Amino acid sequence: MRPRLTRSALPALFLAAAGCGESYPTSWPSAPRAYTPPPKLTSISPNLGSTGGGAYATIRGTEIPPGASVTLGGVRVVGVRYDLGVPSGTAAYITTPAHAAGVVDLVVTEPGGGADTLVAAYTYVPPTSFDFNGTWGGFADWQEELVVTFRIEHDALVSVSCVDRATLRFATPPAVRDGAFSYRGADGVSVTGRIVMSGYAVGTLDLPPCTGITWQAGKSPEP
């Protein structure tokens, strides 16, 4: 009688016919990853900002590739930017995250895992460390046609305007507390602001024609 072959017996028969019973790998090792030098950091500037975060800073060094992760005091920085106008890998631009007051380390890690640490690189201070009084001017949503200006006197917001067509002057100026101000009127007009580093502030504005916008402003030199 002819022996009956079952489906499960076929692989063993084929191996026997090949003259061996060894198993073979089902996958092959991937090619080794090309070596990527680790970052080498030299500076971060400015190196002083508010505990509330939001300050800008430039990291300089070498071998800082796109895709590198950045932490300040162990807090991950979101939205690291690179400038194509500078030699590749020599600069990165960040907006600082919030952090408790103190001196912290800067760490940059490239995608392959290589990292460098700049010890005691950045100092966080309370926002009250900066002087908010004075005249400020900047842009709404980085649009040059939407110019925002405001003035703070004696730690209170005196006025705010947008594109010289809308100006709000306060009969009772909103006070600046902990480096920030906030106002909302019954007519829906609102403005907020906070100082994030020396000479730089950010906020929001809803004052037609500037409605639902964010702004960034610098402090004007006093005469």
C-alpha cells in the first residue's frame, strides 16, 4: 500500500530531500547605522528667562541635526526650529518651557542617541524679576501689518492699540500682578500679556480689527 502523505509531513520530507534537517533564518540582520557624531554645545543665549516659559533662545554648537531633542532642566522643549541661513548643525532656536526657579542644564540629543550637556546653562527667575513698565510694541501673529502697542505705568496697563485704528485707554488701569495683566470688557474686548524675559512679552488681543490674535512685543527705549 502506498504511504499516505499528510500536509504536516511535507516540510520534513523536503528538508530530508535537501540532505539536512537544519533550520534557516527567516530574516537577515539590517545594515549597520552610519555613525553620527554627537552634538557639541557651546552656548545658549539669552540664558535668563521667566519661570512661566515662553522666552526665545538660540542654542549654538556643532552637530546639532534637525530632529534633535532638547531639554532644559529635564523638561522637553517643543517645536525646535532650525535656520537654513546658517551652516548646517550649528544652531537651533527654541521657546523655553515653564520650569521652577533655578539654574538648569541644557541637553541636546541627536536621533541616534548621542548627546551633549551644557551644565548650568540657563537660569529661570520669577517674572517679577523683570520691569514691565514702559512702552511696548510688536506684531500680532508675526504679521507686520498688525502692529500692537501698549503702555504700562506704575505696574498697571494704561492703554493698548492695534494698527493705529483702534485704541483702548483704561479709566481704571488693570494691575500687573506676577508679571502679567488681563482685561475683559462687557463689549467682548479683551487683552492679556505677560513678560517672559527682559524686554520681551507675549499675549493675546481681541480689539477690532485685531480679533482673536496673539502678539509678541519688545520694550521701546525710554527717552
